[in-house]
Amino acid sequence: MVWLIAGLLLFLGVHSIRRLAPQWREERIAAIGTGGWKGLYSVLAIAGFVLLIGGYGKARYEPLVMLWIPPAGMRHAAFLLTFLAFLSLAAAFVPRTHIRARFGHPMVLAVILWSVAHLLANGSRHDVVLFGSFLVWSTLLFYASYRSEPPKRSGGTWAGTLLALLIGAAAWAGFAFFLHVRWIGVTPFA
């Protein structure tokens, strides 16, 4: 569990610098240049991600501590929420969607939906630490981003929105039916 927590602190910490320490960030960029900053940021983010993935994998083999037993129906809610998360994630990369126009920060919204989905379907201590940390972090980030950069509520097109929905649905299906079991070792539909 120590590696999971260390990975979470590093990964989420690096991803919080822009909001928590913008002046410090600008000073580092001025000192080492944009390329140097992006390189350092990438190395630290990847290191945090590797630590949290490895730590989560190790925590799954520790004695199981259940904090709650999810009712069977929560898996269905998780399917729906992860589907919406993939749609929102796609909208973060496709220009001019109604999703971005409405919510302003679709990638952060996707993390919120993903976290809630996994908390509903999993009740072990290591699941709650991982998904709960992401939920708290993404909710705070969404709130801060929403306040500092409110959505424009305009600029979305139906073509962009439809493209994001198609990409998101295809990505969700590919991950849910094929990749989740191969990469995570858990069959979502079992």
C-alpha cells in the first residue's frame, strides 16, 4: 500500500502544480525552459503512474480488507458511468463539442465519473484509496477550474459532438470488452 500512496502523491501532486503553485511553475519554466519543464513534468508524472500502478498491483495481493460490499446493482451503475466517462474523455480531444461547451473541463469530468464508477463497484481498502484519491483530487480540480475558467456554453457543434460520442463509445467498448481484462486482470462483465 505504501507504493500505491507514494505513486498517488507523486502523480496527483505533479498534476496539481498548475493550480496550486502557478507562480512556482512559471519560475521553473523560466529557469529551465519550456522543453525542460515538459521533460521534467513528464518524467515525474510517468514515475508517479508507474508507482501507483505497481503499488495497486501489489496491494491486490495483500490480505483483503473490505470496507464495504458493493450491491450487485452497482456494477450496472459503473458500466453507465464509465461509458459517460469515455464520452467525456473523447470530448476533451475533439474540438467544438457541446460537452466541452457545457462543462468546460471534460477530461476532469471523465476522471470524476471513472472514480465514482469504480468506487460503486469496489469496496476493498486499496480500491477506496486509489479511486477515492482520484475522486477527491478531480472534484477539487474541477471546482477550481470551473471557477477560474467557466465554460463558454457556446461554440459546440453537432458534428464535433457526434464525433466525440462515436469515438468515446468505440473506446469504451474496446476497453470494457477486451482491454480491461488484459491490462487490469478483471472482467467488468463477469
